[in-house]
Amino acid sequence: MADFDLAFRRCMGHEAGYADHPADRGGETWRGIARKMWPTWEGWARIDQAKTDLTGGRVELERVLFADPVLDRMVKNFYIIHFWSKIAGDNLPDSHLAEEMFDSAVNLGPERPAAWLQAGLNILNRRGSLYPDLRVDGRIGRKTMDALTAYLRTGPSSQLVLLLNVEQGHHYFDQAMRRESQEDFIRGWLKRVSISKRGGLDDPNAQTEAT
């Protein structure tokens, strides 16, 4: 079964500590939490207090914030409530898939990877012979979980992970093509897409599906 702490640690490897990039539409961020998108998050009060108390720069600020256990709990609770629970992380039967879904949800919102999962399940159901097509609505409910369980009886999770990465990569490509300013982030985004990350098809432990 999926493990939030493991998924969280892997996801945070992609998220900066403190950032305030002028081209980032989210504005000021702490561990991936954007202030413009989440202005009422309780952690901002502790961050603002730390900025007031300190005389040093970003390095000193990050050192203090990373050492704050209360802020750390606030960050984890934020991600559980707004992302892990929205992808039904505790109920996902495959840890590789859960990590992929969670990381994509954090970066792109939970509805988009949930819809990609549903679409992926639809094209892997052998024209409906394994389970019925799902409505692609970005909400993971009982029918989606039943379809996922049915798929995993016959196919590897790595196929779904690859499909999610294909959709994710296309989204980033489209964003950079539409807005030149987003080219500042494309290299970091692509690190989240690589199929060589855990669960990808080149994983030596991945199953192979019979044709």
C-alpha cells in the first residue's frame, strides 16, 4: 500500500525551500506552497515572523525554517489535506503509482493527474473487456478504484506511470510554448517527468505484460 511519508519525501526533493521568483505566478513559496494560491495557510505567520527576526539572507532563513518542527507539521498537514487525500493516497494499492500521482498533484493540482489516471485506465482496459470505461472527471471514487484494482490484476503499474508521465510532459511542453517566461522552469519540471524515476518502465523490477 501507499506510504504518505515516502511520497512526501520524494516530492519534496523537487520542491525548493524558500523561493520568490519574479516569473513564478505563485509568488513567494515555502516548500512548494505558493502564497498567492494559499494566502490563508497558517504557516505564513511563522515564516513572516522568522523574516522579521532574522538579519541574514535566504540561507539563514531556510536554516531556521527547516529546523522549525511546528512549521514542518503544518507543511505535512497541508499536503495531506489538499493533495494526498484528493488522490485517495491511502487507498491506492500501488506505492509507485501513488508517488507519481502525489508528485503530479502537488505540481499541477489533484484533478489533472486523477483525470490522466482515469483516461489511462480507459485505454488499458482492452476495449472494455477487463472493466468498463470510466467517466474522466478528475475525481477518484469507487469506480476508479475498482477499475484500478481490476487493471493491476493483469498489468503492471509501470504502464500507468508511463502514461501519466506522457501527459505530464505534454502539459509542460505546452506551457512553455504558450508563455516564454515559463521556460525558466522547464528544466526543473522535466525532472518530474523522467521515466527513469522509481516506477518507470526501465525499472529492473517492473513487471512485463503479456501481449
